[in-house]
Amino acid sequence: MNEIKEETIKEKWFKIRSLFEKRFNKSPDLSAILYVIGMRELGKHQTEFKKEEKVRLMHIATCRVLSTSGHYVLKGLDSKDWPVWELVEKLPNQDMLQQELYLRHHIIHYFEEEELI
């Protein structure tokens, strides 16, 4: 049963990567996917960002996707209309690979929830 679930997760991750490859003509890494989710969550039609803003976009995306498990709660918007998230439940203590897989699962859930896949 777990093998079937894992295969489904791999298939869904491949679908997400394929969407990015079709749209941007590049194979995305996790950071690129988070960056685009952050832009989507920001909701502005801005396409150029400073380096620190790009980092913030990835943080926004990470908070948003992890909010489905109750790790973060949206507190509102700051003075520049950027989302402000608050950590309410610590993340599990994991090594780098486990962290990436945890994020991937949440990204898949985000794409399903937003009806993008």
C-alpha cells in the first residue's frame, strides 16, 4: 500500500515539474517552485524582484504550503501588502532529505488544493 502511495506522490511531483517545464522551458528545482508559489501568493503583477524580495517570496511560499499542516498562520499584510506569517507549530526535526520530501508533499497538496494539477 505504501509503495502505491509513494508512486502516486512521484507522479504528482512529475506533473508539477512538467507544468513548470512547459511554462518556463526549464526543469525547476525546489527553490524555483517555491519562488513561483510565492509570486502567486503575493498576487501582484510584478515580475522583477530584488534578491531579498526573492528570498521573502520563497519564505511566503514555504509558510503557505506548510500552513495546511498547521505550522503557520497568516497574520495579515505588512505596509507593502506582503503576507505576514506566524509560526504556530514547530516543524519536525528532520535531516535535509526528509525536509525536502516534507516540503514536496506540501507543495503537491497546494497544487491539488489550488486545482493546478
